[in-house]
Amino acid sequence: MTDWLVPDWPAPAQVRAVFTTRAGGVSAVPYDALNLGDHVGDALADVQANRNRLATAIAAQPVFLQQVHGRGVAHLTGPTPQTLVADASLTTQPGLACTAMVADCLPVLFTDTRGTVVAAAHAGWRGLLGTDGQGVLESIFKEIKALAQVEPAQEATEVIAWLGPCIGPTAFEVGPEVPAAFIAQDPAAAAMFVRHGPDKWLAHLPGLARLRLRALGVQGIYGNDGSLDWCTVSNPSRFFSYRRSGVCGRMAACIWLHD
């Protein structure tokens, strides 16, 4: 689909990735048109038709998760008859697309520079924060290292990440408990919050993710820089946004190994 985003990053040739937009589907208002979420009230037949269109377009099988804003990781080895409960997935199997569904949360795609493993994570602020400094990005990075057999001294050059569209730093209003929780884990996170009235703050979600990734040693971070073009709330004709619309569809970030 011409409107979909293809990551601009130095991934190996066998690694393919895409981020869907609202374009190209069959769902009716307010899910128009390419809603990929089967849990938002849309007609299930339309959701399945949209998912089939995605699978055909990428010539791979997207594996959708039941996302719970946690840090669980699913290892994909083949098609599964049941929906896996997790907020990240990874695979070394060609033709299986790790898939993160979003409508404001941040999708993060990963690969190693040899193209042996691919992964996708769904990172809202709760999943990003996690507990004791261990959120969904830390969880998936640990699993990627194990599968890719990354040597500690090579972590910075061998794992790369792409951040997709999400709610932007001019739209993501949060309460004081959110900056307090992040700053307690990392004082540098204070730069990712701007006061926005009494007991309200604006949060820079992709900026927080970049802090986490750099702390893990990932230097190759591409995609969402927090500008308006990446903001799901600010681009209603292109992106779904739960914060903007309430009832809406879901987009997907997919990454797979091409055989």
C-alpha cells in the first residue's frame, strides 16, 4: 500500500518491515478503513478481511498478540491456533511477521545487523516503565541477544531499532505519577516531561524509549523523533488515535524475515 510506512534504516536485505495506516481496508466508520484490531467493536468479518489484505501485501503471516501493557515476550516458531498474551514477539523463522498493534502506543521494531532475528514490541508508558527498571524493551532486548548470540562488546553495533508513529510530545498529557515513576528509575527522564498546567505533564514517549534503548547499548535507533509527522493524534486522516477518538481502529507494525 502506497500510504504505509516502510522503515528507513540499515537493516539487512532479508529483513522486511512495514507500518500500516488507515488506508487500504474495508471497515466502516469509525474503524475506516484498515482496522486490524479484533477487540475494538468492529465487525469481525471486516477485521479478518483487513488482516488477510495485510498478509497478502507483505507475503508473510502476521502474528497478532493479546497485548496487556506488560513486558511479556512470545517466541514465534510457527502459526499458532490461539492468541498469545504478550506485548512483544520475536522469531528466527522466515515468513512469520512479528506484529505490534497500536493506536497511540509506541511500536518498536528490532533486528540484528546480520539479519538472524526480528522482533516487535508494543510500548505504552506502562510497558515501557515496567518494574525495577525492567520494561518491555529490556525484556525483548534480552531475548534478541540470546537468539542472535550477540557478544557483549558488540551490542551497540549489532542490534538496531526503529520507532514507529505514536502519540506525540505535544499531545500526550499525563498525571504527575508518570514522570515521578520514570524519574525514580532514571533521573535523565526528567528531560522527557514538560509541565502542562496544574498536576498535568506532557510526556515524550519516543524520547523515553530512546533513553531506555541507549541504556541497553543500542546506538542504531531510527524512526520517530517526536515531530508532528509521527504523531498519531495530530494526523487524523492517516493514523488511528485512541486518545483523539476513543472508539477507533488499530494499526500494525510488522517485521519479518524474507525467505
